[in-house]
Amino acid sequence: MGPLIVNEIISQNTNFFLAFIIGIGFGFVLESSGFSSSRKLAGMFYGYDTVVLKVFFTAAIVAMLGMLFMSLFNWIDLDLVYINPTYLWSTIIGGAIMGAGFITGGFCPGTSFCAASIGKIDAMFFIGGMFLGVFLFAEAYPLLEDFYKGSFKGIPTLSEAMGLKDGIVVLGIIVAALGMFWVGEWAEKKFPQKEY
């Protein structure tokens, strides 16, 4: 949940409760969409199943539109929404490591917990590996700190980086999503695979 401005109606505790309910709903949608299946998740990389692409793009569009309209109606202050700072090279290396883990293990951090919650043993091993990786990174951090904090690019938003208004960027992402949906449909027909 974002920092809602209507504090006299929604208290901080209510805000946390709503975030908890939304989190349960998000987990339900993930599991219902098949995100507990490593085959379905890996299928996105091989082109035979693009449900992951469609669900995540849809979630991004809904979240962007929600934030945009809540901001326009002064229900949320976007300046209070936390944005991760950008450290370019550590982000690229970290993304490559996570992507390699996603392809080989068939899960990302969020979907691994989704799968583990319904008893998938491979997801439990994936989570164990993830915690091991976090532990090793934490132990090696003093050696990696200069690299990790190097190439600091501030806290840019896409609209600021492109010099465009938020609404134009959201429209562009919606058009890109529709294009990706079309590419996904094409890929599923081009690289069909039987369901297991």
C-alpha cells in the first residue's frame, strides 16, 4: 500500500491491514494463475507459455493506473512512495544472477514462496538456496561494498529520465504491453508444448 493521504479515514493500522489483505489476494492470484508451477514459469523463457508475461504486465498496468488516478484525486502523495535507489552495475549483475536462477530453478523469489506454500519440495530447496545466497552476500558485503554502491544514478523515475509526463509514460507502457501480449500469443503458437 502507498501512503494514503486520507489519514482521518484510513489510519496507519488500517493501512497495514489493507496491505495484508491485498497481499493474501495477490498470493491467491499468483497460485490461481499457475505461478506455483516451475514449468509454467520457465515456459516464458522458452516461449511456449506466456501467462507470466501477461499477468505481470497486467498487474503493472493496474498498479500504474491506480497510482496515477489516486495521485490526480489527491488520495496519495507520490513523493512519499519509496523508490529503490539505482546503483547501475550492481543492479545489472544482480539481475543477471536472479535471471539465471529463475531459468535454472524455475522460480523467482516471490513465486518460490507461492509454490512452497502448497507443498512443492523443489520450491523449498529453491528458498533454501536463496537464503544461502543472501547469507553469503551479507558475509562478503564488506568486500563488495564499493562495487555494490558504485555507479549511483540517484532515484530516477521513468518519466523523469525520459522528460515526459507520467500519463504519457503510462500510455506508452500500455501500448508496449499490448505489443508484448501479441508477441506472447505468437510465441505460444510458434513453440507449442504439451501440458504435463
